[in-house]
Amino acid sequence: MALKILTVDDSKTIRMIVKKAFRPYDCVLHEGENGVEGLAVASREKPDLIVLDITMPIMSGIEMLEKLKSESSLQDIPVIMLTAESGKENVMQIVKMGVTDYMVKPFKGEQLIERVEKILTLETKREKETDEDTAKKYFSLEEDIQFLALPGKITRPISMEIDGQLKNTIE
């Protein structure tokens, strides 16, 4: 059965790094942009792991962690905190609050997976490869695709029409 992973970070880039890191594994990823969204998703989905940023608008990661630890149905979910600051005070505070692990930004997806594997057993996807899976090897997720060039077949009739109009204008 697929593990449920929740990533909560106001940075879309960090959320994408987390999603890409888990792509080879049998996981379902959920996201939140701040602690309020993260708490709502955690309550609804009951994830197996939460990857949580400390500094976010609306509700910080520390506030979200406090609420998680005070809720009996959520308090045992392992949490990896992400921080841009490696200051001793922040680390001591989150460790005292019961965080499972923490990572300093920037980080690589492989580093995150190493930390997760100390907490959970990740299984690689084993299902039979479909055409869609094959396509995913060559193309990123939809939000990663910024621009697709049109093939020559489509643009050729348009260029022929423009050529014709130019010739008529010149004559």
C-alpha cells in the first residue's frame, strides 16, 4: 500500500524537490503552502510522514508542529522539519517539541530520501509500466513543463499562408 507523504512549504520549488525525490517510490504526495493548509490536509489524510518548513506565512511550521503534537490522532506522525537557519536555538526548540528529524536548506532530494529511509521503509514502484509511465521518464510533471514547441507539420501551413500573403503584397 502506498505511503502518504505530506509536504508543507510556502516555496513551490521546495515542494517540487520533495515530489521529485519521492517519484520512484510507492507514495502518494499531498501538499500545503502554509501551516493552516498543512494541518487541514494532515487531519483529512493522516499521512505516514510530514516534511514541514519552519518559516511560512499564516501559520509557521513550529505552530503547526505544536498543533500536530497536541492532537491525539496526529501526534505520532513522524515530522522532518526544513529550516534555512541552522541556529542552535531553532534546532533545540523543534527537537524539544518532538520533531523526528530536521534538514537545513538547501538540500538535495537524495539527502531527503536518506533521512526518510531511517524513519520509514520506502518501496519502489513495481507496477507494470504503462505508456503514461514511459512518458513520465521523458517528461516532467505537468507543472514542470513550461513550454512545448509546435512540430513543423502544424507551423508549415501557417508559414505557407504568410508566404502567399507576402507575395501578393509585393506584387
